[in-house]
Amino acid sequence: MKTPRLLASLVAVAAASLALAGCAQGADASSSDGSDKKLTVFISADTNIQDLWQKTLIPAFQKDNPGYTVNVAFDLHGAHDQQSVAKLTAATLQKNDPGYDLIDAGFVSQVAASGLLSKVTPAQVPGLADVPQNLLQAGGDGGVPYRGSSVVLAYDTTTVPTPPKTLNELLAWIKANPGKFTYNSPSTGGSGGSFVTTVLDQNISDADRTTLETTAAPELESTWAKGFATLAGLNPYVYQNGVYPNGNGQVLDLLSSGQISMAPVWSDQFVTGVKNGQIPSRISYTQISDPSFTGGASYLGIPSASPRQADAQKLLSWVLSPTAQALVADSISGYPVISLDKLPASVQDTFKNADIAHLRPAYFAANGADMSKAWAQKVPGKQ
């Protein structure tokens, strides 16, 4: 529960940051009564998720549902997440239209915990009936999973015949092969954030790890000290003596071009890159252990302040349909969140070994944001 002082502070931040609309490209105003059937999806993610919505999901939804128009507001890499949360908080308190009707962002669990999303039921969103309960519970009040992915270790088979199997083996490999490994800065993409999280998690208790996954826990951030020291110690061995790319895509480019031999990458981006030929066949991937990289579901949420609740529920339920889930799987190789037996044989075969319900979760959004800030202060250029 937000305190009155904190809520007032968030409202003030929102008032000062209404320029966010400038970075939210493509947002479209709709009438307040919701009768025009115009919806806006707010996306805080990488360009592959923007493309998923604009090039695949939205055209298919509009074809299946004549009379609907769906627009996108996009914030690359979640660069303005703090302002986005503040703006949504202000709109909810003031009972104003936030300007969008469905959120696809890493902070969905955070705003769900703050009571800013509408709670939905299978009666309102029939697609919920096909989603595992533990995934729904992890999303909190109003967070609805719609795809999954995990971070994996990609490597060049021509230079790495036997990849590391554990985190300790990976750390040793990095030091034994200077300049052949890197990861993106955590604030610019989840694959780098997962690598950082995994190194930090190696030095904290299971109980503390669970707390960091489920709630804001600034009191536990001191447990990250040893892990940050390990990460800072890797600087001389990372690509070009400590160059951390801007975003998941740049890491894949370095790997594909042969400038590095190993990196953490998203499973969905990797599989998609192999399919479309952007990633050469010599690149393969594996998963490490002790601990593994993180993964899990990505969540959608309907802002409780949106006046277009019924139409937003219709879009949300459609995203959970077999049609949409197959599109997600085919377009970005995202793990489906509904039962595989409802999907085409090709999708079933691709994801037969994926177990989205038991992937190692990332940190709660507020902890993840603090981790990214701490990394920027403690790691680059530090030895």
C-alpha cells in the first residue's frame, strides 16, 4: 500500500513528466465513454515486442474484430518507466483517463501490487481459464501472463566446442578468454539484467531471493555487495576491456559477427534470429545452473482508470486465444501460456520441453530498477 506522502510524490513526478507522451509514439486519443472502440496498448520493451504488436497481433485482432482500432504507445527499453508509473498513479488517483488501455511492461507486477490495475475474472476474460494458476498468482491483482521466455547462454560452436555448464564455469571461462564475452547494461535489456541478477543471486540466501522476487525490498540490497564486486572484477575480461552494449540486439550483433564468442541472450530473440537468418548456424545455446539464468512470463494489465474496460478485456482475452498464442510463438518464439494441446503441431513440437510455470523468476520491478542503478554506479570502469 502506497503511503499518502509517496502517492503525493508520484503525482508530482507525473505532473512534471507529462512530456512522456512525446516518447510514447503513436498514442491516439479516444472518447471517454469508450463507445468508439479505439484502444491503445502501452509497451515498455525492446523493438521486437513493438513489432509483435504492430505487425502481428494488432492486425490479426482487428481482422477478427471489425470495428476496433488499436494503437501503440512505445517506450524503448523502458527508459521512462518511473515516469510511466507516476503518470498512471496520478491518473488513477485523479480518476483521469491514462491514455491507454492495456500495458505490456516489466512494471506490470509493480502497478498490480499498488492497486492500479483492474482485477479480471474468467467471466470477463474467458482466456484466463487456460492459463496456469501459479502464473496468474505471480502477476498479482490484475497482471495477466501472455508469453514467456528465458535467458540462455549463446555461444559460437567454432570457438567454444564445450560451453560452461554452471555459473562458476562461465565466470572462469570469461577470465580465460579475455574480450570474448559481454552483456548489455541491465537498464537496456533483460538479458544483461539476467546475467547480473544471476551473479548477485549466487551470494544470497534462498529466503532473501524469494523476497526480492515478490516485493520491494530495499533492505536486502546490501546482500548484493559481493556479487557487484565479482561483476566489477570482470571488466578487464569483457569485450574491449569493459564495453557493455546498449540493448539485447547489439549483443546478438556482436555474437553473430564473430566479435565475441559467448553472451547471455533471450531465448525468443535467439530462436527468431536463427529462423530469419540474422543469427548464423554456427551459434548455438545452452542453459547454465547453480543458479540458472532467469526467465518467466511477461504480463499484461488493464489500468483501472481506463474508461474502456469491456473493450480492453476483449483484447486481453483474444491475446490468450489459441490464434494469438500461435502468433506469439511463430513471430518471436515466445513460450505459450496456454495448454500446448490447443496449439498447432508445429508449436507443440517447438516448445515441448519448455516449462514456463517453473522458470526462475526475475526480481520484483522495484528491486530490478534499483539493481540497474547500482550496477551503473558500481560496475563499469571499476576494477
